[in-house]
Amino acid sequence: MTQSAISSVGVLGLGNWGTALANHLSSKGYEVCGWTIQEDVVESINATHRNPYYQSEVSLHPNFRATGDIEEVIRRDAIVLVVPSEALSSVLSKITLSAESYVVSAIKGLDRDLRLTPLQLVKKLLPNLKRLAVLSGPSFAHDVVRGLPAGVVAASTDEEVSLTVAKLFQSDQMKVYVSTDPLGVELGGITKNVIALAAGVSDGIGLGDSARAAVITRGLAEMMRLAVAAGAQRETLFGLAGLGDLVMTASCDTSRNRQVGLCLGRGMSLEKAVEQVGSIAEGVKTAPLVFDLAKQFGVDVPITEHVVLLLEEKITPAQMAKGLLNRPLKAEF
């Protein structure tokens, strides 16, 4: 299969991000079929070109259709994975994919049991696949589905696969860079959600702009330490999938992770915070998994550790701030 041979795309998962990516690819002229277990979503997309739950105010491209039959989707030239991270293992166990398929992960989470990134889990459960890539970077679903500009990274250990996937998503509205460090790109998208929670807590307490900048910068430092220890390239975390995504998620009020952090900083319980935001933020699920991964590699991640303690209600937001400020003196680099 050559780059030009990709004419049909399957999208597994039609939440906010899956709907946005499916619509984006449809608008480029690809035949796109999205899979979801929600029958009313399938019916609505096919009948009215709208997802009733996600990006419901946007009229979706007519090239985008939906199905509840996963077998219909996995026969496509390229498969985009956008299911929740905790559901990926279950979904992969139900499917068989051709070794010729391009498989792109757009998931920002870790497997709960094995602490593997999505691509690592795909390699473990579907070892015949060779054309694996990740797409990540600062890109809110509500911007992409409206055709607003975004810059992202397509990464694979095979540069030709990176280029193919970049070409697949590249458009006048989406600038796609290429990378051969998929692990760094994945870990950037995973760990930034935890730091965004911490930035939200800082603002929720009312610590000010200077404190938020410190959280983002030192958060990036621990993101890099963990990524390098895991085998990724340090410079990847300085790019769109690391620093870029972190700045967006930690500073934009449309970020669910930041919003949950703001609520926690203002004294709200986690349950109430999630209820107010409307859905659970990825960083809430990811924080303890990232902390476990850091312990596995012997990496110091104080911000992540304090976020976990806060989520477990072992410390208050004020104690979290004090604990981070009172850490021993050390060199910045």
C-alpha cells in the first residue's frame, strides 16, 4: 500500500476527539466510517450529520458515516484509535487487523493494568502490525471540528509511516509535523494532563500568574525526565506534543483538566468537580498511572506526586502548594 492508496479511513471511538478527527478527514475527501457502541449516535450521524452528544452544534461532513459494526470499520486502509484509554485493551482483543493497515493512535492515556502507552499496547496485543503511528499536539476538538488552525505531530519509528500519516491529516487548517519518536510524542500527550490539573489547582487557590508559569515550567521538566528514562528523546518534549500541548491544556479554560484543577483548588471535592465539568478529565485517571510509571523508572516527579495525593484526599490544595514550595534547594538543570 502506498501513500496514495489510502482512500478509506476507519475511526474507532466517536467521542469529542474521534468525531472531530473523522469530520476533518471527511472534509479532505476521504471515505470515513466511525465506530461506536452508542446506537443513537450511529443513527443521528447517518440521518442528520450530527453527533447528539459530542460537537452536537456542528453539521458533520456527508462523507462521514457511522456504524455499530466494528468489522465494517477495521477493513479500511487506515485505522484511527480514539477510544478511551481504559477501553483500548478490550477493543483490541476483539479485532484482527491486516499487517498492511496504517494504525494511528490519537489516545492520551496509559493502560491501567500494564502501564503501557496506547502504541505499546497495540504492539503487545497485535504484534503483526508494522505501520504504527501516533498523532498528538495542542488541538482541542472544538477547534478542529470547526476547521480552525492547529499544529500537531505524526510520529512513527518508521519515517515513511510518519510521512504517510502526516499526509493523511495535513490540510489548509491542520499543519502536521513528522517525528520518529512516537514514545516521546505519546508520553508528552499523556503527562501534560496531570500538570494541567496542577496548574488549575494553583489558579483555583489564587496563587497568581507567576505560580502558574512555575508549575508549567517545572511540570515540563518532570515530563522530560520521565520520557527520557522511558527511552524517548528529550527534544520531543520541547515540541508541539510536549510543551505546546502542555501550555494549551494548562492555561486554556476550555481544558477539562484545568477546569477540574480549578474546582479542586477552590475546595470542591473530586466528585463534585467532575460533576461540574461534565466529564472526567483524562489527567484524573492518568495521574496515579504516571506516578507508578515514574516509580518504576526511578524518576522524581514531585508535581505528579502531589496531584495524586490531592486526588486521593490525603492533602489539601494549600498543603499541596506548601509541599512543593518547601522542597529542598537544587539546581534547575
